[in-house]
Amino acid sequence: MAQPQLHKKTNSKLEETNSLKGTLASVILLGFFIIFTWVGVYFLFLDRF
């Protein structure tokens, strides 16, 4: 008879937290890059206007 697998809640919770921290860091870096790009294009527009 097959044995049901037991999930370790502490390990999965720890891995999920680490994964979300990496995701948050990536989103923040991407956000800064997008904002920096838009500000750069805006100032380029003002310079050429």
C-alpha cells in the first residue's frame, strides 16, 4: 500500500519566504530601471524641445 507523503511545513514556508524576498528585490530593481529610463527620456525631450 502506498504511503502518503508528509509535507514539512517549516521547510516549505522558509523556501517560500526566500523566494518572495528574491521576487521583491527583482521587482524593485526593475521598477528603478523603468523610472530611471522614463526620467532620462523626459530630460532628453526637454533638452531637445
